Amino acid sequence: MFNYISYVRYGVAKRKTISIREDQEEWIQENHLNLSSFVQEKLDELIEERNQ
């Protein structure tokens, strides 16, 4: 079974700086994770959950 995440982009993207641990950086690099997309999707999920 697949879990599909849908989200809507609102306006222009803003740049933000976050801090991550070294082990997280290694995992991100090893798994070729697009951190920006990941954070956007997770924020959209939280926003949707709190609006229900």
C-alpha cells in the first residue's frame, strides 16, 4: 500500500536556516534526501492535522 502526500504551494518560498546533528547530515547525504521538500511536506501534514 502506498501513502501519497499531497500539498499546495502557497506563494513564494522563503529561505530558512536550520541546525541538524552530524549523524543526521550523514543520513541525509547517504539517502539523497531533499531536506527542503521533506520539511515542507512534514509542515503541511502538521498544519492539516491541526486544522481538523
